[in-house]
Amino acid sequence: MTLQGILFDFNGTLFFDSEMHLAAFREMFRRAGLPALPDREMIRRVFGRSNESICREQFSPGAGPDEVAAFARDKEALYQSFCLQMPERLHLVAGAPEMLDHLRATGVPFCLATGSGPENIAFYREHLGLDRWFSPDRIVCFDGSYPGKPAPDVYRLAAARLGLEPSACLVLEDGTSGLRAAAAADAGAAVALWEARFPSPLTDGMRVDRELHDLRDWQALLAGFGLLR
């Protein structure tokens, strides 16, 4: 099937914030009196997962809704504080604004498909100007109503927002869980895009159609998938 739309992960893909997430998770492990996972394992086993899954898998297996909610609140408050302490990092990845402007101008449909919750989306709208490219109906974030990554639901929902099947969509992802979600959703193509100083999310023989560390060459990327108009 010819590709017709693009589904973007956000954290670590359009916004290089892995450093801030790692700092927040390390502090959460410290507060819980637990040894933090090594960064490589954190990226592969935690990044992209919902806070509910992370809380129950890494911190408290029997956590109820109130404990999960408190975990999510505390972790995301830490994360946002670290973001604000690094204002030089509060921008989209190189090339992303130009690419998104072009997609909007030429009518290529695109949607955000992120494991972040509504509280972080509000933060990004305020500090990263997401409204310039993503209207509320073009943002699928984790609200607890469907299984998080690596389940395929977020990409199926995002494709449906565009009136497309996942097989007609290019997915850009940085996380191991997210790439597995894209594969499970039967995405038409997948690009692994992550900050070069962090470990690759590709593991256990995972394969993608392309690997990138920024979007400076976005025109060639779009052309390579038949999406440059």
C-alpha cells in the first residue's frame, strides 16, 4: 500500500528529552529505596511505556489506581521541573519545525501518537508551541482507556484520526516499546529516530526501514517514502 500519512511519537523523537526522563526516573527509584536500572535498560524497558505499566512493573506490582496516579503525578512533576531547568533543550529536534510546516502546507496528514499523558501535552503546548502543528484531534496521548505501548492501540487510534489504516502510515519512533507497537499495528514503514548519544532502541533482531538522529534531511526522508509533495 502507498504511504499516505505520518504518525509521530513525541518524547525522544520530536523532542529530545531522554536526559530529563532518566533524571526523573532515577529520582523516583531513589525515593522508593530501589536501585535504578542502568540507562540502557531504562531506555529499552521503561521508555515509551505508560506510567501505569512502569509503576506496576518496576516499583509496586500490586499498585492500585490511587498509587498509580500518585506515581504518575510525582514522576511527571519531576520530569517537567528538569525540563524547565534546561531551557536550552526546550525545542523540537533539528529539522522538525520545517518538516511539520511543510506537511501542514502540502496537506500530508499527520498525527501525534505518544505515551505521554494529558498533563505533559499541556506542558508541551505551553513551552514547545505544539498548537502550531497539532490540533487537539491530531494528538493521541495516553489517557488510560487503552493499553499503552508496546500494544498497537495508540498507532491504530492515531491512524484512525487520519482516516487511514496503519499500513498506510509511516511511523517515527525512538523507543523499543514504541517500535514494537508500530510493528504490532502493521504500520506501513517505521523509522527509528533517537538522540545519537543514547543507546539504540533496536534490540533482539528488530528491524526498521531507516535510522536517524535528527530531521535535518527531512526532504530526503519524505521523498524516500513517497510523501514529499
